[in-house]
Amino acid sequence: MARLTRREFLIATGAAAATAGVPALSRAQGAPGTRGAGARKPGGTLNVLINPEPPVLVSIFQTTGPTLAVSSKVLEGLLAYDFDMRPTPQLATAWSISPDGLRYTFKLRPNVRWHDGQPFTAADVAFSIDLLKAIHPRGHSTFANVTKVETPDPHTAIIQLSKPAPFLLKALSAGESPIVPRHLYASGDPLSNPHNNVPVGTGPFRFKSWTRGASIVYERNPDYWDAGKPYIDALVYKVIPDPAARSAAFETGALDLGGENPVPLTDLPRLTKLPHLVTETRGYRFLEPLSEIDFNLDHPILKDQRVRQAIAHAINPQIVQKTVAYGFADLSPTPITPASPYHDAQLAPYAFDPHAAEALLDAAGKPRGADGVRFRLTHDYLPYGDMYQRQSDYVKSALARVGIDVTVRSQDLPSFLKRVYTDRQFDFTSIGVNTLFDPAVGVQRLYWSKNFRPGVPFSNAPHYSSPQADRLLEAASVELDESRRTDLYKQFQQTVYRDLPILNLVAPRMVTLANRRVHDHTVSAQGLEGNFADVWLSA
Amino acid sequence: MDRRARWQTILRRTAWQALPTVVGIVVLNFFLLKLMPGDAADVIAGESGSATKESMALLRAKFGLDQPLPVQLWNYLEHLAHFSLGYSPRYDMPVMQLILSRLPNTLLLMGVALSLALVVGVALGAVMAHWAGKWPDRVLSVLALLFYSTPGFWIGLLAIILFAVRLGWLPSGGNATIGANLHGLAYAADVAKHVLLPAATLATFFVAIYARITRAAMIEVQRLDFVRTAQAKGLHPWRVTVRHVLRNALMPLTTLVGLHFGTLLGGAAVTETVFNWPGLGRLALDAVLARDFSVLLGVLLLSSLLVIAANVVVDLLQAWLDPRVS
């Protein structure tokens, strides 16, 4: 089948723009290194959408998407990442890993100062790694193997591990693992530190003001270590909760930039026809969302593998891709998405075959009753955006054809999370999860039997427990050899593809919408979670 | 009874009724809110897309959600006794500070919208009553019905598309130009530009109600004897309408406006969301979705105080409008 890759998609949207009589996607937004250095113009104010409003401005103990976006402009990480997820310098200028994978040595950038004038040193790094391990929602597992951080001199930090952590080098971005100033965080409870709302960092932008419900304003850091950057004078994040109002703000030019599908996908074709707006789909490697159907394996009917396989045969993933996701998605029948190097491309989606589905249901001892219904189920969907509601409507109609009567149940986000992860009062759900930068961090938690933890959102919701999957996941999480690691993850994908605790459907492709006057907003795998030091505005 | 004594009676009666009402509202709201599934830690974990048992426990301990319910209620009441509204998990700041920063915006929006609705509504109602059954009445009735039955968010969105997107005359949202650093007249003009569309949107529904109420009340008063007397004295018809009919028809209107003052606080949530106006209605709505109970309790408490205050004002106003009321 014809699956659009990201690059092809970019070309395709460019072509569509060209046929619509507007200039094709100009490559002003090109790869780093290909730009003319003289073209960049300093000055100006960039207006960026932020939604929902972040609870705090520092991502040390909260990882809501908006918090990551605003935190990474003020606080930096040790590393940044190119589009292929290869690490590039940020606060660390050089790094090396010992052959046994237990010792990571980072050379730190000299002459870097915090926004309050204090010097940045290795002590800040050691302190931040310890803090991330203690209070960060993912840091607890990411840095679980860290035994200590040595600081032999002010510009060297050495992370010591008890077991290898092949994902560690991908987890050191500014958003994921921010380096916070030790002199401001060492005393008192870090969770209620006032600097969480008035951040002090080393980054290209300084905090200026936060008007709750309206805006967050950052200003240019004139003493930034990368002399000459950032180019823009001010960065304004605008909180706009209403989707239609966001579309209007892009049309009027009140918003210059917004990520993670800033407007409803139904509005996108209309907006991209406007001469001043362009889309970008790169810069989401740290998220890698995946749309799936989670089965409750404790359910008397759904614990039968044949019933789950029947449901898989009754649902057409291409309809999810084309109708539910408006084409902004790649098929992903496995939990490791096609963008990941560990993806198993050999696995095709379960064939769409209602007859096979009916045969499986008959074999499972669930014949149609007098009213044509085999059994009834309730379907819950994640109320985040509108995609999963559309998906659940499709699930209802698709399963009605094979004799399964589905009732779709709506509720708000906290009710949904409590129902599914704490009370476990659900049959099956339409849900999206971020599979993140590495399967050990983003995927393992969904399938590992040791992560069946009622009360913890985005844990092992199906209550899947497979010794084989556990063994493969645990081996891959410490495997240093990339080809062996890939092999382990492929075996894992085949295992869960067969066992089907979760029916994986598509990897939604996130869209960034930008005014043409904004250049170089997406220059790395971090996308809009990068530090915006390179962003410049044309007239 | 002289006027001063009457006012004192009204104030004393209100104070006696208000205190138990407020305590009842707080306790009832607290338990109602706790009936909602999920808490602030769930929401933050949901928006983060990841959590561990440890991070959830840390958040709950920070927000005081790890305590038993009666202890949480006691803590809240103790805070209230010290005139503190508690602490918001979602916004990471004291609730009082949060509400006070939003209150001026909401009062401005409400004030402008309510004044607009009153002036336009009463004027339209008077015109309709004066020409009852004739064509101005028919045309305005249809218009009022249209305003009454059209949802506010739809009117708001169309207003944005017309005045902000197509014509570019007014901003599409917000309450002031961010980072413009304006002062004095320039700032007032900027705020006026921003408040116009949301206030007009919010006012449309109330214009319709006030116009119809005014019309009905005036038609009723028009049949009374003292109006016939006024007409028999040879007064100009408009003087009769304004001085004699309208003044007496304002009684039911003041009652209604008093009630609306309360609903406007929460009822502005939709308009505030569409126009991205940082007010209390939107804060309350966001607080429900974020399970930010202390913020919601604070807004509800404040709203109930405002409703009580509005009722006092209405009582006093009616006593002034109609000396027979005591």
C-alpha cells in the first residue's frame, strides 16, 4: 500500500499549495547548515500558541506538553538532537560512554551563566540529575540505574550507572531533562519552589511575566552563551482555549506559530490555502503519538484472544487513517511506530475481513442472538482533542456489522483516567499514548507486567502479563548492541501483535502551523520544544 | 417608617440570612465537587502523558489530596476562617491572588455588557410598547426572538469572523494588547477595543430578555388608571410613556437584573472562552476540567457573595422606585 513518509508528505503539501495558486513551500524552513548566514534578521516579537495553559513553567517535576514547550526556552538540557535523533551539543560540548555502558562523561560548556549572574557548573548538573531521578514523572525510570554523578572539575560531569541504559543519551533534551540552578533549588521543597513559576535558566530567553489565563512573556537574553543568538527580541505565548478562536487568530496574524495540531484538522485545508500560513510535520520525534484500542483482559468476554482477534479483523485501520485522522497518520500495527528505528515493518495490520471476524466469534462460542447481537460492550474514549471520539464512533459502527453492540461512553479527562487506570471499570477504550523517544521509556510501561499499577495513568491498562514479552522488554532495555536491541524489540512486537492486549491502529502525524514570516522554528527533533535560539522573523 | 430605618432593616436581615447561606454553600459545594471522579493529580498526569506511583504520590501530598475528606474540609474551613481561599494545584499560586487578578476583567466585561443590555433593551422595549401591535413592534419582536434563541458562542464566532478576520477593525481576542506597554488614554482605548465584541456578544441575549420584559410590563401599566389620568391631563404621549409608564414598569426588570448579575459571573464562561477573555467564568470552567477544587470553591463562594450583595442592591433600589415596598 502507498504509505506517505514524512518527507513525501511535506513535498505533497508543497505541491498542493502550488496548485492552489500560492507559492510552494519555500525551503526557508530548511535543514540546518543549508541557510545563508546573512539572511537572518534580528528583532521582532514572536507570538506562539500555548494550550492548555501550563501549570508551571519548569519541566523538572511536570511533563505536560505546554510545560515542556515553555520550559525549554529558559532552561536548557545537556544535549539537543538533530532530525535523526543524533545528539548535538547544548550545555555539554562533548561526551563519551565507557565500553561497558556504565559511565557517561560529559564535558560542559565553559563561561555559561544563569540568568541571575551565577556561573553554571558541573554541580548544577549533578544536582539536577539527582532531582530528576527523585521527582520527575519519567525520570524515576529513565535515571533508575544512576548510582551517582561525579564532578571531578567544574566543567566535567560523570554519570555512573549500575546497569546499562541505552536510552539515556536520548533523554537529555531541555524539555525532558532540564538542568536547574542548584543555588536556587538546593534548599526547600523543589515542588513548591517559587522559581517554578519565575524560571531562572541558562537559555536564550529570560522570563518576563506570566498573566494567568492570557499570556507568558519571555524576552531576549542578551548574555546568551551562543553570541548573537537569539534573533528575536521577545517571545509571547498566548493562551487561547477555544479552537475556533485559534483559527481566527492564525488568520488575523495574532498568532505566528502553534504546534501539536493547533487548529482542528477540519480547518487545516482552509487555513493552508491562505498565502501567509504554512505547515510543518517534523519535530515530533520526542512525542511519537500512537492511537490504539486497549482491551481489559480481566473482562470475561475480552480475555478470549479469539474475540480480540475478531475485533481486529472487523476494524479497518485505513478508515481510521483516512477518515478519523483526516489522512494525518501513518499505519502502525505495532506499538513501536514507523518513525522509530526499532519498528518492525514486516508486521502488516490485521486484514480487514468481517467474515473472518464472524467465524472467530462463532468459534469463541458467541453466536448471534435472535436480535442479531452476539454480546454488548461499552467503549470509553480519551477526551483529549476530538480524534478519539471519532475513532470510538467508527468502532461502534464497525463492530455492529459483526454483531457486537457497542455503547460509546463520554466523560471528561480525570473521570476517564480514574475509570480506566484506578477503578478499572471499563471494557475497551480508544486511546492515544505518546511512545516517546525510546521504547524502553514510552512503550515498555504499556506492556510490562511489572507496570500493572492501578492508580497510575498510562501504565499497563489491559493487565497484560506475558513472561515472554517481559523477558524481551527487560533484555532490550539494557542491551547496548543496536542490532541485537532491534532484534529483541522486533520479537517483542511480534509477541504483542499475536497476543493482542492492545490493538495498535495509527501513528497520528502532528502538524505545526506557522506564519510565513517565521523562519527556523523547527530545526531539530525537538521541534517547538527546542530553544528557539535560531528563530528569526522576516518583515 | 423613614427611609434610613428601612435600609437598616434590609441590611440586618440580609446579614442574618447571608452567613448560614455562605457556610452551607461552602460545605455543600465541597462534597458535591468531591463526588466528581478523579482529582488534580490525575489531570496533571493525564496532560503529562506519563506518571509513576511515586510522582502521583508526590503530587497528591503537595496538593493535600492524600488526607481523608473530613480533614481536607476542615483544612479548607480553617483557611477560610483566616480569610484565605487556599492554594491552586493547577495554577500553582494562592487562589485569592488568582481570583483577584481575574475579577477586574470579569467586572469590566459584565458591567459593559449589562449596561449595554439595559440601555438597548429598555429602549427597544419602550419603543415596542409605545407602538404595540404596529410594525416597529413586530420587527423588533422578531429581532429579539432571534437574539434570544441564538447561542452566544455562535454570535461571538461570527462577530470575530466579520470584525476581526474580514474587516480587521477589532482584535479577535484577549483583553489588552500583550506587551504593548500602553498608559493612560491609549490603554483605555486599547481595552475598549478589546471589550467591545465580547460585551456586545454577551449583551445580545439579555437585550432580548429586557426588551420583552419591558414591553410586557409597560403594556400592563398602560392600562392602569393613573396613566389614563396623565393622558387626560394632556401630557405628551412620550412623556407619559417615559415618566409614568416606564418608571413603574421597571420593577420586574430590577428583580431580573439582580438575578442576572449572579448568572453573568458564570454565564460569561462561554463568551470568555470564545474571546479568550481572562475572566472568572473561564477560570471556573477550567477549574472543573482540572479538578482544581480550591479555585472552584473560591469562585463559587465569591459568586454567592456577589449574588447576595446584588440582592441587597435590588431590595434598596425597589424601595426607592416604589415607596410602597418595605
